[in-house]
Amino acid sequence: MQFECPLPQADHDRVQIAHGAGGRLSRELMATVFMPALNNPMLAELDDQARLILPPGRVAFTTDTYVITPLFFPGGNIGELAVHGTVNDLAVGGAVPRFLSAGFVLEEGFPLADLQLIVSSLGQAAAKAGVSVVTGDTKVVQKGQCDGVFINTSGIGEIREGIDVSCRHLQPGDRLILSGTLADHGIAVLCAREGLSMQMSVESDSASLNAMISAVLEVFPGIHAMRDPTRGGAAATLNELASASGVGIVLEEEAIPVHPEVRGACELLGIDPLTVANEGKVIIAVPSNGADAVLDALRRDVHGKNAAVIGEAVGDHPGVVVMRTAYGSRRVVEMPLGEQLPRIC
Amino acid sequence: MQFECPLPQADHDRVQIAHGAGGRLSRELMATVFMPALNNPMLAELDDQARLILPPGRVAFTTDTYVITPLFFPGGNIGELAVHGTVNDLAVGGAVPRFLSAGFVLEEGFPLADLQLIVSSLGQAAAKAGVSVVTGDTKVVQKGQCDGVFINTSGIGEIREGIDVSCRHLQPGDRLILSGTLADHGIAVLCAREGLSMQMSVESDSASLNAMISAVLEVFPGIHAMRDPTRGGAAATLNELASASGVGIVLEEEAIPVHPEVRGACELLGIDPLTVANEGKVIIAVPSNGADAVLDALRRDVHGKNAAVIGEAVGDHPGVVVMRTAYGSRRVVEMPLGEQLPRIC
């Protein structure tokens, strides 16, 4: 029978099993890596749970685990992505993101300097989005039992009064607005992973959209549905909206913004940009009388400058998404079976 | 350049990459594995965030990632453990646990039948503890990039009016009450891992303690501090309490309940039961006038039948935990550096 040696190993620059064991080295990691990057009074209490004061009303709650590879990619890293993704999941529910938890799984031997970069990036992204990381957890597994770093963030937000967006609220006649170019995140990560970064200037769109979405809801609170087209891309999101709301969707291919380099890469690789993950985009379904106001509000934000109406909801073919192509033909946009790119977020 | 094949593989009994990709197979996994086990109206809405209604007041928020190995151990499995641990972290904060999130990381090739067992066990544990799993996420990584299944659960609870427990509230004179035998979880898992299960009848104590803690708070709301001695064991928990509150602690070795078989295993293996993880125990610091009431309330619950006063807080040696041994000597109980047993929770 063998036990792990509880003594610190020679290499002090790397994550050790004892960093996740709840003892002195766990506290040291907390004091040197996590607290400086995430510091706030609630986290500093170091109780096993954070105590929050929320105003009465409805609260949104969401969770996501980030397993992206590589951990650092053009335009971002797993730390900030773990904030952006969860903040956006709250924002598209009509909530004001307020509090995050952060649960790390670290592989023994992972460089502490890289961990520090990731955690400080997570802290900066949280500060920028106006959310506090109030509670956390770190586990360490032996070398080879996970791939570097996985991060779970769960988030709590306050749902605004008078806002009632849901994937079931799409109605025939609703305009579908996309906040910018599709597929930047997936293609940037793919190129980094396959060593193609030299040939492309495309960066991930990874960003928190809560400020932009706030501005949109201010000018037009009557939005029916919002979703961020992450895993499975816009194809999955639009199929989910159509199916949950029992309406059809018609897209105009020519209206869908795609960065020229991304379009080129997709054509080369035989990938449909509609099925590629995004991490800083939102699809908004809005009654036709609100479309201009929403479009204007989006375009005033740096993350929405390429916003466009890409289609509309119809009473025909409920649950089915149809694309009118540039050549005038029509094709069904299917729910992707899976994802060409595993570990994209 | 190579892509993962997005088509389903031949083996339909195992987790595939596409199960985590947000497309059709993700929905299938949700419909066949997760929804039946966790079903509740909020989860069924399938939005990217759950909408909760919480009464005005203070809210507790906590997170934990479970990476235990083996996934099935005497007395439990990772699914129910992921409920018990997070429910207990809320309960020891004086909160009534209400809502959980569940984030799964699955290894490609993991048997779907085992996943079903784990998820259904998680669902049963949640129902038993009176909490709802209202939002979730599933990621799949390639074979060899994680070890079977990791589960993050985050939890939201309502903090009771008039309850103010904290690891900083220990006061000299407080009695320290332990709810039962120490080290059962760690030793049961260790024996299962090392193939010693035949020689031991000890099972993990993994359990949700929120009902027992509710009963205790009802009879004596003036409890100063509560903590569940998980990773790092009672030694870590008591050192944290002493250090956060700036008081000393004196323990009576003979008063600390340890199952005879667990004591034997610890002696054989050279492990101090004070440093071994528990998953169904709580340490309560209570003013001396409340000790009897708390002890009675604990002993009326099946999880507290072996509850005992194990020591008290003192004004001397602040931050230091001292044990009076069975032989009349005194020794310092140090904060463990790490944990002898990685991946214990």
C-alpha cells in the first residue's frame, strides 16, 4: 500500500497535491494566488459559504464548467472566459450579474505562474463586468488525471423588474438580431490548437456582454428572447429557440456577419460558421417595432458594432430553421449532432 | 490537421464527445439521464439560467468540485457526495439549503450506466435533503483528459433570521461538540482504493446534515460556530476556528469518538484520525449553557447518535489547538500541511 507523500516536493513553482488538501499549503495558495486577484470582503471572510444580501425579487442562477484547450488562446484565456461565459448566461436571462463562485480543478505539476496569470485574468474580467467572486474551491488531482486546469463558475444575478425573456417567448414576426460576426471564438481556438495562428489575425470574441445587454433592455424592455450562441453555435441556439417557442425561423444568409478571414478558414476546413462556438455574441428576438432601437443600442457598444438583423420568426414550419441562401435557394439549418471542436469552452 | 468525428461512435453505451457539444446528443443525454433523475419545473425550462424566487434577506452561496476516487465507495458515490458536501457547507453557515447547480466533466468512454447511477443517486440525495437541482452543465473531454467524472455543485441557501454563526465567533468557554465518530469517510475510501474492503465493515459517513442542524438551531439558536470537518479533517477545522477567532482550543483525546475498526486502521497505517476527512459530521461551538441542549438535539438524529463534547475554547494560547492525551500529557494538534489521501472528496 502506498500513500502520497504529504511533504512539499522540491519544485515550488508547480501545483502540488497538498495545495488542494485543505491544509497549510491550501491556505498558502489562497493567500498568494487567489486573494490578491479576487480580493473582496466576502471572500476574505474565508467561511465555507459567502453571505450575500440580495434585494427581494427574482434571482437568476447558472453554472458552467470551462475545459477549453489551449488554456491561452488568441484573444483570451480560460480565466476570463470562465467569467464571460457565466456573466453572459445571466445577462441573456435579463438579469444583472452580481456574484460568482469559482471552483478550480488543477493538475499536479501545473506551473504556478500560469495559474497566477489565469486567476488574475479571471479577477480582472470579474471587476470589468461588475461581479464579485465571493466563494471558491480548489482541488488538485494527480498528474495525468485532468488536463491542466478546469474551472467551474456559477453565477447569481438579479432579474430586472418587468423583464421576461425566455427561449419559449419567440413569436411570429419577431426580428432576429445577431450582435456581430459569427464563429470568431471557435476558429481562433482551432487555429491556436492546430498551430495555424501565424496565418490568421482572428481573435476570440470572448467578452462580457452584460453592459451592452443592459443598454438594450433600457431602450426596449419588451425583448422576447435572448441567447448567447456558444457550444453548437448559432445553429444550435436558433433551433432551440424555434423548438422551444413552436415557431419557424427564416434566416437571410447574406445578412449574417462573418469576418472574411473566418469565412475563408471555414470554407477551407469545410465547417459551417453557423455551427461554430462564439463567446461574445448574443442573438436577440424582438418584436418588429423594437428592432431599430435594439440595433442602434447594440451598435453603440464596441461588442455590437457589427450587429445586424439576420432573419425573423414565422408561423410556418414550427420548430424548423430555414436559410435563404445567397443564391436564392432555401436549406434547412439543422440542430448540429455534436461539435466539430471538442473543448471549445 | 485533424478534427474529431462529429458522428456517433459505434459504442452507444458510453459517453461520447458529442454528448458535451450542445447539439442533439447533448439534448438526448439531458432527456434520458439528467431530467428523469433531477426533474423539477425550473430545470425543465431548459433556459441557460434558472429563475428563483427567494424571500428577502441574507443568502448563503457556496461551491465545491468533487473529484473523489473511486467513484463508488463503501457507503456512497460521487453523486450523493456532491449533494451532501454542498448542502452541509450551506447548513453550517446557518442557512436552509434550497437550490443546487450541477456541473459535470465526463471522460469520453465513461459507461453511461455508471453515469445514470451517479446522477440518479445525486437526484435522490437532493430530494432527501429538500433541495432542487435547478441548473446544470455537462462537458465531455477526450479519453485520458480527466479521470471518469468530476462534479461541481454550487448551492444557494436562505440564512435564518437571528442566526449568526461564523468561524470568527468562537469565545473562551465555548464547548466544542462533535456530532459523531471521526475519520469514517477517509478510511472507507482508502480501504476501497487499496482493495482492503474485505477486511473492514466501515462505511463512509457521507450524509446531508441540514435536518439535524435545523433541529439544533431550533433548540439553541445562539450557536457561535459550526464547521464540517472535511478535507484536512478535524485538525484543520479546529485550527481554522482557533486562528480565525483568536482563541485557544483544548481537546480531550478520550472524549473523541472513533469507531474501533477505524482506530485500528489508523494505527496500522500510521494516520492520525484527526487529520482524516469526514463527510457527515459537524463540529459545533456553543456557549456552555447551551451544550446539553445541543447534545440532546444531535443525539436524537441518526447522524448524531454518537455526539460528544470533545473540548473547549480557552483564552490561553490563541490560535493553537492542544490535545490532552489519554496518558495525561499534552500535545499540539497542528494544521496539517496537506492530506495523506488525495482525491478524498
